[in-house]
Amino acid sequence: MLPSIVRTARLVLRRQDPDDAALIKEAVDASIEHLRASVAWAQRMPAPLAEQRERLIAVAAAFDAGESWSYSIFHDTEKQL
């Protein structure tokens, strides 16, 4: 099992969590044009906040079940992606 959180001097890698939906949406929406040019999933973005939250619920459940591991990368304050 992988850890749910990894801290470094500058960054925090944390298991994706439904409570982070607004932060993730904000980061994706702010970079959507750049992401669309290079990331396949960005083609169907931006997604409504409720959809982002539902996706994160499923991702967190898969992490906890040991099926897949998705992390968000935060600034060390954990308030900015």
C-alpha cells in the first residue's frame, strides 16, 4: 500500500480527495488551453464542480481499495496546486 501523503521541503503529494474538488477545478480551469494541447482528458474539460467531486470520490475509493493511486501535487501550504 502506498502512503496517502508524501511531504518534501517544497511540495506535498496527497491522495486525491473530494474535498479538494474546488482547488483542482480552479487549477484545471486556469490552465485549460495549455492542458488541451497536451493532455487527452482535458478535451472534455472544464467539468462542473459536482462532476469533479464525483470523480474524486471514485478516485479516492480506488486508492483506498489498492486499485489505483492518484495524487495531487500541492505547494507545501496545501492550499495551492
